[in-house]
Amino acid sequence: MDRQKIKELKRNAAIIRKDIIEQVYSASSGHPGGSMSCADILSVLYFNEMRVEPKNPQWEDRDRFVLSKGHCSPALYGALAQKGFFPREDLHTFRKVDSYLEGHPSMKSVPGVDMSTGSLGQGISAAVGMALAGKLDKKDYRVYSILGDGEIQEGQVWEALMCAAHYKLDNLTVFLDHNGLQIDGKITEVLSPEPVKDKFEAFGFKVIAIDGHDYEQIIQAIDEAKKTKGQPVMIIAETVKGKGVSFMENKAGWHGTAPNKEQRDAAIAELDEFLAKLEVE
Amino acid sequence: MEIKKIATREAYGSALQEFGSNPNIVVLDADLSKSTKTDLFKNKYPERFINMGIAEGNMMATAAGIATCNKTVFASTFAMFASGRAFEQVRNSICYPALNVKIGATHAGLTVGEDGASHQTIEDIALMRALPNMTVISPADAVETRAAVKAAIETKGPFYLRLGRLACPVIFDENNYKFELGKGIEIASGNDVTIISTGYMVHLSLEASKLLESEGIKARVINIHTIKPIDRDIIIKAAKETGAILTVEEHSIIGGLGSAVAEVVVENCPVAMKRIGVNDKFGKSGKPDALLEMYGLTKEAIVAGAKELLGFKKEVMVLK
């Protein structure tokens, strides 16, 4: 695998993570934990995989992405801004009354957002709809979506998965951001959805389990998904909530809490240090 | 002359079949295509019909996803499940992004009949008209239903089409009927009292006006097919000219047509008003006509309501 490309993707992800911290800090609200855990997946999707045109966000033949765990909008906005869909400096307006960067993604106001999400369990259904439309129109675009592992407690997720498998939507690839934590604690203690692999398989998905922070594994899993015919693919990505900022990692408390000035400075310093080390690697 | 009777759900299915040649139209159903009559579309255009199974929440959000790909999506199930079970999917995935999804909600109201309260939604108008970006249409007969489906196809954005199970007299002449979105239609003239009605109750309101006329009371009858956006002008004019407004609907008196009319009347031209509808009760099993009788949704009840209202009108005049 191209080492230089992976280094670039790591850099893209670290910048997304810095932007997550800055957005949530400037808004004094938002969801850093789950945003950080899916940053590597978003980096691969937007900077290595998806066919999108930032200057033409409504391009009919583009690949689609639906952030079903819509509260992780800071990660998506970070990726979209870095990709050139809108100016990066606008990220500082996140969640403010005169901004187009809504707390949860709004397709009507944010260029590059393919579906308005935020109410858990609904985005995956919309992604299924986009994949169905692609089949109807015989288009070759692909549809990607990220589910939270707490989100799959919503019954609608399973309705959507059943539908995707029934209609053999091999143009749909779903990631489960399996960071193990939700607002009230461990998903296995709040209301366990485990064993997720068995359940997704029973619902008709091809399941690929990976380390969601390992670039070679993310890229290979997507390649395998693209080769899979006749069924949709679920990539179970083992991730760390708060990944990239040591004091946020694996702490449910960082699900929906904004850092204070001191915490923001420490987080940015740690991510800058990561970026500096990456350059001399 | 025998009056032709066609259920509005039947007219809906026929209209989908008639206008379905447009390749951008996709129809979804939740295992009820024989009842909602989307099977008429399915039989003609099977490649653009998708059965979503008994999963209405997923159906609505999936319809939204398909609509993002420049398609006009009809999503059908019983009105109870379309507006109730899937309320939040309709709100967040369809109305918030203003997507081009047309909800064909059949089996609305008490005239579902024998299935009983669990399947008789009498609160769907209230729920759907509260949603920003939503257009709510409640056609009175088959001719109006066909026109409403056509308007829904020609107009971008979310629509809720409230349709009935029961065969319903065809009151409009398809050769000269004109449907204008957001415009009420005066179907009987008079200045003593105005009866504003929607859906299945429109033909009963017309019959009631004839009974009233035989007693020397001239009632104006207005058919409101578009409940949202409502025709403010026709309501304000009626309030000013007749000084008394009776609303009639096969829906709860809370939040439906009566409430929508009262909002316009109170803010613009307060006059004597009375609402006929389901009086904050659940439905029950029974023959549709027996239920309408039991819940006071008959032409006789409309006549009695109109007379009671004329009494209020006199009191209001005295006070003025």
C-alpha cells in the first residue's frame, strides 16, 4: 500500500480532529467523542475513496455519504471543509444562530451534506433509499453511511438493514463506529446490541471486522466491499471514543461535552504534536 | 339518476396508474398495496414499485433518501401509520429537508369501519398540518383526488394526501372541475350560515344544505380540499358575509379543519362558530354508516348544528 498516501490520510484525519475540537470549543457545545472515533474512516472516504466534486455538490453521479450518527457533524463538517465544499474558517460558526452549520447535518444548508440527519436510526434508511435509487437508475455511484453502535439500539436500523439485504443493495457500504460507549456508559451495560457481527450476518449483510483506526484495514475493507456482489456490506470498525486526544479517549463523558479553554489548548497541542511527528516519519 | 360511488383510495391508485408513465415516479408501500390501491401502479410499472414490508418508519425515511436522487416518491400505507407511527420520520427526514415525498395515506377517519379504533386515525390532520413545509390535502371525491395527485406530482415538496376506504359519492364533474392548490371551492351559495367541510363529509354537508333550504335557511357550503396552506380569503369572506361558520370533518375537533378555520376566523373576523367532528374520543368497530351515526357525523347532525349556530349568531348580533 502507498505509504505516502496513508501518511496524507493520517494528516487529513488529524486536521479533521483539530477542527472537531475547535468547532465544539467555539460553540461551547457539540459531540467530540464520537466525532473523533470516526475521523479516520471519514478521512479515507473523502480523501481516498468517494467520487465527489466540491464545486458541484449536487452532481448526480457522485458517491453519497449519510452520517446516520448525525450528532458527529463536527467530523463531517471538518472533512467537507478540508475537501473544499465550504471555507474552513466557517467552522468557527458551528451551532451559532447566524451560521449554516447546524448542530446536526442539514442538507438544505450545508454544501456536501447528502442527507439531513440527527434523529438516530433514520439516516441509514435514507442511505438505503439512495442505494435503491441508484439501482433503479442503473447508476454506478456508491452509498456510504456510518452508524453509531449506540444508534443500533433504534429498531428502525434493523428495518433498514433488512430492506438493504432484501433488495441486494451491493452499492451500499455501512460502517459501524464500534467505540463501545454511549451517553449513559458502556453500550453493553446500557442495552447491549451484541453480538453485532452475528446480528448483521443474520440480517443478510456481508460483515468485515477491522480496526477502525488502521488505514490499511479501512482501505482493504472498502475494496472488498466494492467487489462484493448481491449483498450489502457492514464494516464493523473497532474504534476508540475520543481517539487522538489522550484525556478524551474511552470516556463516555466526552460524548456530548465541550472542552474548556485549557482542555482545548491541551487537545490542540497533542494533535499538533502528532502532526509534527507524522512529518518526520 | 344513480350517483356513482368511488372510494378516494381507489381514485388515488387509478391516478398513480394514469400519471405513472413519468419515469421519475417511484411508489412505495408497506404491505398494503391491495388496500391502498397502489397495486394499480404496481401492475403497470412493477420496476418502479418497491414493497417496503411492514416497516413504516423505514419506508418514510427510505422514501426521503430516494427523493434526494431527484425522484418523486409516493409512500403509501394506512393514514394511522403514515401520520402516527412514522410521524417523526415524516418530520425529520421528509419535511425538514423539504423532500419530494407524497404520502398517500388511505383509510383515514372513522369510515375505516370494522377494524376499529386502532386503525381509525382522527388526529392525522392535526399532526400533519403542524409540520413546516408540509402540504395537507383531503379530497372530497374521486374527481378531486385525481386532481390532487396530479397537483402533488407537479408541485415540489412534501404532501400528505388524506384518503378514505369507503366508497364515496362522486360530486364533481370531471369535465369542468378545476383544482387549485390552496383554494377552497364554494359548492353551494347562501348568506345565512357557512358550512365548511372536507373529505368524506363534503357530500353530507351538501345534502344538509338542501335540507336546510327546505326550511328556508340558505347555507353556503365550502369545500376545503387543501387544509394547509388553507384558503384564508374564502374563509374571511364567508365570515363577513354570513356571520356564522360551521365546520364539519371526519376528524377530531381538536387540531383539524375546525381548528384551522377557527385560527383564521379569530384572527381576522371573529364570528359565531361551531365545530362538528369526533369529540375527543377514540373510534370503535362497526359499519361505517353506523359509526357516523353514533359519532354525530350525519346530514341531520349538520342541520341541527347549523340551526344551533344560527341561534349563537343572533346572540352575537345582539351583543354587538
